[in-house]
Amino acid sequence: MNSVAKKMKKAFTLTELLVAIGLLAAVLTASTIIFHYSIEAHRTAMATAEIMHSVRAITDQLNLQLAGLRKDGCLMIGASTNGSNNLKFFSVGDFQSSFKDDVRSNIAWMYFGPAENDSNNLLLDIKLLTPGESGVDVDYEDKSFIQYQEDIINGNYPDAVHDIDLDNPYNLLAQRISDIEIEWTDGSVGAVYKNILWQGSKTWEPTDNDWPKALKFRFTIHDSKNILKGGKTFEHIVYIGN
């Protein structure tokens, strides 16, 4: 093999080597990008799953407890200290104390809203009405529904425990919840766009005949690692009939 041929062979070998190195670098770069996006997609999926778990917990409880709403009691949409709304109402169901297994009731006073000691914690505080059964720092009260009705008619509204009871973790419905808005409608629609008209805070008493037909809940849920910046906002409507 002459010198020219040897030089050409070396040149081709060097070129092939450079091409191979370039292809390897491209593959490694692409793999890194794919791996990065795979990790981000996995983290996003996990954060979304975490948020959706909270959504289901909140909406399931709203549907369940408002299905038993007593319209001969009171319904209160109010404001909490952090600007979010809260909801208080009486509901019928099969309730059991988390402090004493043998204490049960078919009616309870509900508080749905943020905790006072941490406004990002969402509570569902359930106070059982158990006339004849009393205790200290428990989730039931020695009082009948009729007594509550009389109090409400006289302008004395029932209260609810806002703080998380560390001995009763069942009060904590969800964490990392913000911007809770609760509105109501009587079914009225706008004159121009025929959209449902929603209104804000109000209290209904046993003697009122204008109880709402539906309640709308809007809230933002944040994942524990703040992967989804700003969280995700959801809207849920519960129809409570005429």
C-alpha cells in the first residue's frame, strides 16, 4: 500500500471515529433530555394523583353530609379569619363518636371550613347531638335538635369547634387547601346570558322558606412538594333540592 492510500485510510478512520463520537454524544444528550422529561412527568403525575385524592375526599364528604341536610335547622355560609368561606349545618345520618364507640346519633352539627390554627387545613367537624350523654372535650353534646331549633329561633346560633382536636384526627379532611369559596343559588338566572346567579354569605333559619337549591364550592389544592405551582382549582356543585 502506497503512502497516499495509507494517508486516505487514516483520514477515513479518523472521520469515522469523529462521527461515532458525535453520534454517541447526540445519543447521550437525547437520553439525558428524555430522562429529565420522564422524571418531570413522573413527578407531575404523582402530584396530580395526590391532589385528586384530596378532591375525592372533599367532594365525597360534601355529597354525603349535605344529602342529609335538615332544612328545619339552620344553614350558615360565613367568612373565616383568612378570607375563606365556611359552612355550618345540621345533617341526618348514622354518626358514631370517635371517642366512645357506644355513643351514636342520627343527627349532627357540621362545620366545613379552614382550621383557625392553620388555615391551609380543611376541617369537617362533626358534633353529634346526644341528649342525656355528655362529656368533656368530646365530639358529642348533651342537647337535642329541638333545643337547638328553639335557640336558633331566639337568635342564638350553634357554634362549632374550629381548631383541630389532636385527639380526634377525623376532623382533618384535607391539607394544603386555600381560597375556599362557597356560594348558593335559588335557581335564578341572568336576564341576558341565562346563566345561574350565585350569591355569597347568608344564614337560613327553620322558619325560612327560601332555602337554596344548590351550593357551589370552589377551592385550590396544593401538592405537598409544590410541584404544581399555584396548585389546582376545582369547582363542585351540590344540589340540595327544593
